[in-house]
Amino acid sequence: MESRKQSRGKLCSWFALRLFLLLFVGNLALGEIRYSVPEEVKEGTVVGNVAKDLGLDISSLVGRRFRVVSESKDAFFEVNRDNGALYVHKKIDREELCQEGSGACIMELKVIVENPLEIHYVVVEITDVNDHSPNFPEKQQIIEIGEHTLPGKRFQLHAARDPDAGVNSVRTYTLTTNEHFEVDIRQRDEDKIPFLVLKKSLDRELKDKHTLLLTAVDGGKPQRSGTLNVTVIVLDINDNRPMFSQEVYQIEIQENVSLGTSIFRLNATDPDEGSNGLVEYSLVKTLKKKVYELFELNKLTGEIRVKGPVDFEENDVYSLDIEASDKATPPLTGECRVIIKIKDINDNPPEIEITSLSNTVPEDSKPGTIVSLIKVRDKDSGVNGKIITSMNNDVPFELKPSYKENTYSVVTKGTLDREQVSHYEITIKATDCGDPPLSTFKTLSIQISDVNDNSPHFEQNLLHFYLVENNVAGETIFSVRATDNDVSENAAITYHIVREGSQNDVTSFLNVNSENGHITALKSFDFETVKTFQFHVVASDSGSPQLSSNVTVNVFILDQNDNAPVILYPLSSNGSAEGVEEIPRNANAGQVVTKVRAYDADIGYNGWLLFSLQEVTEHSLFALDRYTGQIRTLRSFTETDEAEHKLLILVKDNGNVSLSATATVIVKVVEPKEAFAASDVKSATNHDEESNVTFYLMITLASVSALFIISIIVLIAMQCSKSTDYTSKYLQETNYDGTLCHSIQYRSGDKRYMLVGPRMSIGSTIVPGSHANTLVLPDRRRASTELTTSN
């Protein structure tokens, strides 16, 4: 278009110049000659004989300096001075020279001759030949059309340019056959402008690009053409929402899956393109808070990962509502739901819950007494949540299932005895059925409380105590002790003595400390008065009901040497131990003169009497038996022997501190006749004396016999109540020879004990210096003989 304007401008300038020359130099410009020549002719081609046409002399052309002048810097034409012909000096390209498509291409030449100066104008029209094909400014044109564009919409295409003019220029445009587009040509000035017309709506999702070929055809012969590749890009509009392959996805994962694990990948498709087809994923905002804590969604890839610890026991299924949106404005969205099912694994041990517990159980509880209620549970499910419950077998308790599943009672299954076992540790084990199984242990500490089911207990049912006579009144003489297997008040023991209330009840002289069992004598006991007695001590606890037991206490009074020997004979009328004995002078050696009789209320060593002569007028005449007190003659009397002899006899016991008595016997030696008469008188006197002695002896023997019988009864009772082999009995000395004696024998274990009176039986063994009155007698069942004394 610009080149045409320039051509028209030059043409106007040319006409103006001509008009000026005609007016002012008309005498020089003699005329104008017009020629035409096709473009692209060969150099040297004669256009015309300009000299001949101007009427110039051919022969004067050289002399007149015949020449052609062009306004163009390129000399396309020259004249031949020899013949005056105008010829083509340089190949002419009309399109290059004129730059016109359809107007005439004219070159104005000045033909000048001199002498005289003449200027002739020659106009050469360069005619067009069809030497150019239509040409588009670009090889390809891209047009973007939105898929929502309505049919009839026009889009200007590049117009083809053909430098040729006239019919050789572009005449028409054609478009490859298609269903969506057609070409429309509009004339603008000399140009034909092609338009692409949409005749059918586009759908980018069906076809996003259309490739067309626009052909420009000129009118030359033969025709020439040029093509333009037209690419129609169908622009996307956001007319498609992202779509998931299914509305609901179901997946299953194990609980406790590692954090960061990818569990699923979503894929939503959007057939739109660009930002309209870019899909982003997000969790909808209305889900439970826990979902956001456990799972995360990659907004670009749609990958779901585990973010937090997944626990089947908290929730076994999660629903994730997921939204896929494109990046258009406004965006379109698609939705789906992902249901995540949690698969249980055996990751929870059973739990044991103590719903009720009696820490203290009375020992008299009956079998079946409920001690505790427990409940077991397992957060796992299925087989992993099945629980087997058991208890250790070494306790008197058992588990009993309740009507409700996994609920148990701990009950007693046997008799409880606090005194044997006061505390139990019950271990309850709960094991699930998972693989591997998990177990939980729970220990119950059960204390067995005491009930008063045990009476106070003495170690022996029969106690023996030996008390030395003449004890100090008010002092503790011995003590008893009982134990009670119960505890606290049930084991708090008090003591008391069973009192008969009879007149001769010796327990009236005894007192027991109720707290410690110490027994105090309120009087001093005398062996010679009471040798043994028995009483009962009762031990009672403080429980409710109160329980008690008693023990029998046998007390043996041990003799002390507190009685001096008593002379029974001789005994004078005034009470002094003096006597007169007569013996005939013709008495033979060994004749018994008399026998001193004595008694000691003590027993044992203390009552064992020995006789000795302290004073005698003639030692060779009389002898005294130290054991029997018999006085015998050692020889016959002679005439030189005195008629009266005084014998002082000492009678002493064998106590540590011996006590003694003396008797005086006066022996008169008389003639046989006097002796006979005297014997009659003496016999009468002796009869009376012996009657008195006999009376005393009968009283003594009756007392000893009574004591003997009582001792026999007591010792028989002891024998019956104890397994220990002992016997008790009073024995009368069988070889009584005038000195009163008695003894008490009893057996304990392998030893025989004898309490001996003033006269011991022959064969007894006495330990000199002993303070006791107890002898050990030879046991006929044993080969050896022991002697033991007890204080």
C-alpha cells in the first residue's frame, strides 16, 4: 500500500514538471514519445527508434551528443547513436521498479541532443508478465479461537501479495475442506482480504487444534499460487469439572502403620487445558478434626499419606471427603469419598479393671464369699480381643465368671486360717487370643483378718512346780504362760485362778497377776504341813466371744532342814530326854541295852538321823549303832567295872546345817536277882511308857498313811494325764526298827525320785552336803544308778 502511494506521488511530480517545462522552456521541449516494453526482457532488446520517431538526423546524432537521461540511478535504457534506437541496457523488474501491484509502471526518460539543445521526453511503460506467485508475509498463521465462540465469527487472515499487476495479481483464495471453517474474501481498494469464518462451534476437548491450508491464486496464465498454513488453536474455556474415576474409594490399612506411609493416590482428570485443566486436591473443611491429624493429602499429586498414629481401637473407619478443583476463575470442582478401613492388629494387651475389692477378708469367711469384682477388656477386636482369664492355683481363691462377658468374681474356695497364712498375693492373668498372644497380670493383696477362733494355749496341760518351804510371803513363786495364735484383742490374755471356796482351799493363799501370769504366794508354806497341792489357772482372751483354756498346776513343797530331831525315847516324866536302863552284870557281849528312838519331821537328808556317843564312861563297854540308835555291850562286865555308866547320845540330821538333839541314858549294872526284880518293875513302867509311845506312833503313822494315800492319788492322776513315765506313791518303810521314817517315791522319765523321811531304807544312797530332800533311787530297769538332787 505504501509503495502505491509512492508511485502515485512520483507520477504527480512528473506531470507538474512537464507543465513547468512547457510553460517556461517550451522552446526546448519539443515533444513526448511513448513506448512499452515487457519486464524481464533481455538486455539489448530494442524498445523503439527514438531518433527516427523524433525526426532527428541519424548522421548527426553523434555530433549532437545524442543521449538518454533517466531520473533513476540505474540506467535501464540506453540509445544507440549509430541508429538512434532505444534499447534495454539492464534487465528490468517491474515489481522492483514500480512497486505497484495493479497501476501502470512508467519510466520517463529524457533524450537530449545539442547543437541546438533539444530535450525530448520518452515515456516507457514497463508491462507486467506473470513472473511472481502470490506470497504470504508468513508461512504460517496461528489463530486462537475460544471453544465457546459462536458460529459466524470472522477472523482476518494474512493477505497474499503478488507483485504482478492486473490479472497476474491475486484473484482468489481457497481453503482446505473442513466442517468448521470457510474462507470469505473482502475487497479493500485493490486488495482482496481473506477472512476465516467459523461455521460450526468448536470443542477443544474433541479437537484442540485445526490445521488449514489457505491458497492464494493469481489470474495469470499459467496461474501461480501461494499457500498459508493456518493453525487454529481452540482455546479452552472452563467447561469441564475435574472427574474422579469413581465416586467412592474403599481402602484398608493396618493400624500402627508408619508415619509418612503413602496409602493411596487419587487421580482426577479435567479435559480442559492450561489452568482450566490443572487439578488441585484438598480435604473438605467439614471433616472431623481427627481426620486432619491422621492423614494428609498432597494437593498436587493427590497422594494420601499417614500423618499421625492410626489406632483401630480409637476408630476403625475414617471417611475422607476430597475435592478436586481446577485453576480457572472461577474454578470448577469434583468430589469423591475415600473410606479408609483400619485393620486391627494385636497391639493392645488385655486390661484388668478392679471394680470392687475387699482388701481384708475375715478368716471365718465361708467358701464362695466374694472378695473382688474384676472386669477384663481388650481394645482389639475379633480374635485379638478374645480374653482368657486365669488365677494362680496356690491360693484358696478362684475366679467365677459373671453373666456378663469378661466380668468375674474372685471368691473364696476353701477355708481360710489367718494363723496359718495371714496374707495372700493373688495374681490374675488375662491373655488374649492374638498371634502372638499378649498378657496382662494384676496382683491383688488380700489380708486375712483375725476372728477369735483360737483359745489361749498352754504348752503343757499339766505343770509341775517345786517350791522350797518357808518361802517369803508376797513374792512371786512361779509363773504360767499361755499363748494365743490370734492377734490384737483376740490374743490379749488374762489369767485367774480357779478357787473352790472350801475351807482348806490352798488357792486362797495364791494370787496370779492377770496380765503376765506371775503367781504370788500370800503365805509361807511349811513342808511339814502341806507337801503338795494342786490348782487350776484359767487363761482367757479378750475376743468376742471370749475363749479360754486352763492348766493344772501341781506344786510340790520341798523340804528344808527346819526341824530338829525329836527324842521319842528315852523320855522322862518331866519331858527331858533322860532314861535309866539296868543290865545284869552277867550280860554277854552284844547284849542290847536299849534303843534310842528319835523323829525328825523333815524328810530326805534333813530327816535322816544319825546317832553318835558324845560322852561315855567306858568306851570299851558300850557301842551305839549310828543308824538304829541301839546300844549294845561290847564285852561282858567285870567286877572292876563301875555299877553305873552315863551315855550322852547325840542325834543329828543330815541337813546342810545339821540340827541335833541329845539324850542321856544311864546304864546301871545290877546283880541278876536285882535285875530280874527291877525288870518286873521296869516292865510295868515300860508298859505305860510304851503305851504312850505307841499312841504317838499310831498318830504319826495315820498321818503318814493319809499323806501317802493322797500322794498316790495325785501321782496316779499325773500319770494318766501325761505320757511321761512317772509314778507317785507313798511307801511305808518295811524294816522299821524303832525310828519313824517315811518316803514318797515317783518316776519322771528314766529317773526315780524318793522324798525320804527321818529313816531311809537300807540301800539308799545319800549325797553328803545336799540341801534337798530328793534322792534318786536305783532304777531296776537300768543298769546304772543315778543320783540327782533338785533345789
